[in-house]
Amino acid sequence: MFSVFRSFRPEELKRVRRCSESDACVVMSNIRRSSSLLRRFTCRTEVQSSRTRSCSGGVFPSDVGLVLKSQSTDVFQNLALEDWIDANVDLQQRGVLLLWRNRPAVVIGRHQNPWTECNLPAMRRMGIPVARRRSGGGTVFHDLGNLNLTFFASKKEYDRRRNLKVVTEALRRVSPALDVQATDRFDILLNGHLKISGTASRLSRKSSYHHCTLLHSADRSALSAVLRPSCPGIHSNATPSVPSPVANLLDHAPTLQWEELLDGLVHQYNAEFGLSSASSLVDPTDESTFPDISRMEKELRSWDWTFGKTPKFSVQTQLELTDSSARCSAQLHMEVKNGLIQSCELQVPADWLPVRLSGELTDSLVGGRFCPQRAAAGVAALLRAQSGELQSRLHILCDAVMSVMG
């Protein structure tokens, strides 16, 4: 959670923001009262002033924007909140900036392969989940030392360079000594070569969102441990990440505090877009505010989304097999589509393991998930049916195959 943010009870929400923040307060009070209005997020508002213009069904403040800060540090809840805003808010009428942080997690792009992007065994040991977002781009590591910013706008107003200007100008404002520049790849570099922010985006028919990371005090040792391949020999057309040297802002601006950084970003967002946006805490688990968001979260947590949406790939690798009396090499070839093993071929020397048993092993794997836990369950009966040296060697072969799956 953003420890510097104050929470408001629903009954307080209408009273807490005044003056320049009144527009956003009215929007949030409307959210609380009406799920139908929330779904449409139309231009109806209770505020009328000299700053309004007419629109269908009512009047709408010409400088309304919204800054939301998520109370959750769960990566799936926050990704679901992004999806909910994109699907339900009328972004033709206003811009939204969402600020959020996560407990340790690895987030891959929509068209990436998790087996080539992250160290799945290490992540399981460390209790770090992998999540697939709906935008493209590369893989990133999140923890509470990293800030995520999501800029929502109409498709017409989509402008990544302008969004990154908000970040770079805010950083210069709060810490003038920082040398930060946005690149043609829409990253932000410190001192010309250290990456402190990466970008991804998603464009729909009428709406858009652009999100970026901002490394303040992330655990770089954990980042290095998890952002490495877990499966050798993968051949795929999935989008690869581009490795870059990274740095934390805190390493170069030791006095830069979270509260100062967040205030600077909100101030610069308002200045850049001519807004008077208030910031409000939101709870992405609140179905009364965000109807149907739990369904979105459930989909993002599912194996079918995280792994099943991986572009088709093949695995070709050599397995080293050793027991107490012999050592040999085997060849493994798999075709994987939608996260399911479509075909599997094992070439194991017949004097190490009978061809019949290696064939039964491949048969038990085909049609199952490319997942060591599921694969192990599928071959358990085959292992139980053997004994002695055959069982031992089959077990060694199974372990070698499972290790390839991460």
C-alpha cells in the first residue's frame, strides 16, 4: 500500500476535497452512488461553473481529470483495475492517471513466453507470481520499490511522449540534479544509460492506456534472479524482452521520498494537461464501485490466461541422464500450443531405458499442460508400475523432462 496516502470512508468522500479538487470528488461520489453511471462514466455531473461546456445529457467540467491511487498491492487486482477503467470509463470525456504498486511479481507482455522470460522455479521458491498483462512490451519485475503509472486517454489523445514528459519533468522538479531523458523506445534513462522506466501500451477502438514503471528503490538482486530464462532450447516467435542495465532513483537521489515523488507526479500531470485533478484512494476489490471486477481478476489469475495465451513454441534440447551405473544423453523435442503439449518425442538409448518405456512416457505427456506439476501427476501411474532399476531410470528421465518445463 502507498503508506503516505490517507484512506477515506465512503461517507467522508464527498467532504474531503474542496476548491480545485471538487470535480474529482463529484466524480467519485457519483461512482459510489450508481453502478450504472460508473459503467458508462458519462459526462453527467453535479458541478456547474464558468468552466463547464455542454454535452449530451448534462454539463461537464472542461478541466476534469482524475488521479486514482490503488490501495491494493496485489498484481492481479491492479491489472484488473486497469482493465476495468479501460472498459468502463468514458475516456472521450476525461483523462485518468492511475498510480499503483505491487508486492514482488513478474509481469510479462501480452505476446510473451513466460518460460523464456523468467526463472519460474526460482519464483516458486521465492513465492513470486507471474502475471500476463493485456498490453504488449517486455517483462518487468515489480515490488514495493517500483511505482507503476497508467495514463488513460481517448485513442485520439494517446501520446506516450507527452506522458513520459510528465515523469521526467516531475523528476527534475523534485530532484534537479537528476539527469533523466526519455528515449525513442519510450524508456526513461538516468545518466544516459541506466534504465529507470519501461513502457507498454494498449489501444482499443476508442480508448488507450499507456503504463510505465518507475524504479525508486526496487530489490535489484531479486530482479536479476527472476528475469532470466527457465527453459532451455525454446524456439518461438513470441516477443522477446530487451535486457538493459537498470538503476534505482534512490541510488542517485538518496533523499527522494515516496511522498515527495508522488506529489511531484500528480502536480506535473495537472500542469501538463491543464487539469485540477484530485487524487483519491480506490479499492480494486470493491464490487460496489467496480462491478464485475472480480471476474476480471479471476481471469488474469488463471493458468489458461497466464500460460495458455503463450504463442506457439517448440522445445529442442539435450537431456543428461545419470544413475549409479551408467550415463547417457537423450534428445527431447516438444511442440506446445496454448500451453498444451501437442507432440513429444524422446530419443533415449535403448540400452539405458527400453524404447517401450520412453514411448509410454511421451504418450502420457501429450495433451497435457507444459507444466511440471501437471506432467508429474500424469506420469505417476507409469512410475508406480515399474520397479528396480527400470523405475529408478524412468524416474531420472521424468525429472529431466520436468526440469525443462520450469
